[in-house]
Amino acid sequence: VQLVESGGGLVQPGGSLRLSCAASGFTFSSSAMRWYRQAPGKERESVARIADTGGNTVYADSVKGRFTISRDNAKNTVYLQMNSLKVEDTAVYYCGTTILLVDYWGQGTQVTVSS
């Protein structure tokens, strides 16, 4: 299983970023996918989840209405569109999946929201 995130960076409050996660080594189209984040000194938290078909999505209350998770099963890629970014969204963002009860994450991509 390989998950490779990209798209992070430095953005001002109110700005937008789109994260991507390229997946390989498993049947992507049959797997629910998640985006997590971990801020310094805090535990990793689940930000968004999308079902294998993309028809069902779930968001943390802290990002609801601002973030959108989506996927392209033809490209084995999951996305996280982040709008109206806040300073408190600063974290390392990871994509992840669970296969046969084993959790997998990528290496993460840093998102910094600062003026």
C-alpha cells in the first residue's frame, strides 16, 4: 500500500488549497478513504471520509462547510478541497485507509495558514 500526498503549502487566512493523495498497491475503488490532520502537540484527528463509490461523505464539525473530500477512482486519487482556511487549520495532513483492519497513512503534507 502506498499513499502519497501533495498540494500543501503556505496560505493566508481565508485562502484555499487543494490536497491530492495518489494511491497504489490496493483496490482503491473498493476502499473508503480518509483525510486526517495532526497539529503540533495535538493528536491526529479525522477530517473527512469518503466511501468507496464517493456517494457518502462525512466531515469533522470543525471543517464542515469549508472542506470538500472527493475521489477519482479512474486515477486512484482522493482530494481535499480546503476553502476559507483558518490559522487553526495549520497541521500536517495525511490521507489514509483501512484494509483488513490495518490502518495505512501517507507521509503527510504540511499546510500552514498564516498572515
